[in-house]
Amino acid sequence: MDNERIAAVSVRGVSKVYGRGAAAVRALDGVDIDFWAGTFTAVMGQSGSGKSTLLQCAAGLDRPSAGSVRLAGTDLAGLSEAALTELRRTRVGFVFQAFNLVSALTVRENILLPSRLAGVRADRRVLAETVARVGLTDRLRHRPAQLSGGEQQRVAIARALTVRPEVIFCDEPTGALDTGTAAAVLRLLRQAVEADRRTVVMVTHDPVAASYADRVVFLADGRIVDDLAAPAVETIADRLVRLAGARHPLAAVPAW
């Protein structure tokens, strides 16, 4: 079955080391993984496990110390910084916990910012459909300070979708949201996969958020230690507890 799939992102032997000598920290240690086109993958692990570093390397935001990354069929190692920036603007979408909106711009201007930076005229039909989908039609002239956290995250999702990306990378997209608002954001990401056949790769610490994914990958000490297909919330939570106990054995021992 896997042989018939297309990898939207292919990571091979990727390691990432920060610092040198005795101060060196190995954030990733020979990671191999494919993120299949048209699927939703959640990446989980304890703090310091390497999950955000994996996302940054896979998205071309950081270059690995060793190994290779192919994104949308392109080997990132062969790209100049300018070419890498162009690829990110035109073929990749990003959604972060901090929203990353420009405070001086309106909602409409924030959504269209990647297209403007790339020198591409946005498709008005796509813009209208995307804005309607995320429920922002009556907010286009507002600025970020006039929006709730959930509305700001919906602006970020609309901004990512409008460029028609092949892959959307999300780093803790629900981390600053309440439960109900987080669910709405996750449904939008799920819809991007099911309706638009986008590929979503999401780093999260939340088992409930991860349960929206088709697949959940677990990292520990810079390595992939588990890979589950559509696990239930309880299964995800149990795996995280086991990982925490394996890394810190005393954490798994109840305090009497």
C-alpha cells in the first residue's frame, strides 16, 4: 500500500546538531520518515524530543546537519536561500501557536501577504471561498488586535490555504486556544485534508488535537520511537505517559 502512495515530504537520515564540542546538542538523530500526500500527521513527544526541530527541517526553515529532505519533489539541499524562500512562499503553508500576523495589516492584507511577497496575484474566487470557509467574511477590514485568539488563528489558516500549498506545517496551532476554539481550528485543518487533499504535518503536545490526525508519530531523544495509525485519544495519552516514564523512570512511580 505504501508503495502506491506519494510522499509530500520525504526525510532521510536527518540529524541536527546545535553547538559544538562538549556543548553540542543532538536534536535529531538519523530520522527517516515520509509524510504522505493528502494525509494529516501529528508529531508528538516530550519537551526536547526533537519534534519542533523535525518540523523545521522538513519545512525548510532550518537545514539539517546531515541527511536529506525532499519537499514537494524538490531536494532542499540543492536550493539557495532565495530559492528555498520562494518554495516556502508558493508551495508551503505555515500555522504557528503565536499566529504570526502583522498587527498593522487588516485581515485581508494578512491573508494575502504570502502572495504579495511572492509577486503573485491572488485568485479572488479562492480568496472568497477560503475566507467563507474559516468564517471571516465580516472581519476582512479588522486588524489582529480587534480579533479573538481563535479568529486570529483562523486568519493564519486562511493565509496558509490561499496559496494552495502542497503541505501545511503547524507548530502547536491550538496551544493558545480554549477547548472549543481549538476544536474549530482542528476541524478546519481536517477539512483541508479531506476536501482539498492538502498534506498537514502538526506538532502538538495535546492528545485530543492529535486524535484528529490520520497518523501519530512519537519522538524521543531525536528518534522516532512509535508510529500509530489513527489512534484514539486514550491510546495517545497512554503512549505519552509511557514515553515520559521511559525517559524519567521515577516519573512513572506513584508518590505514596
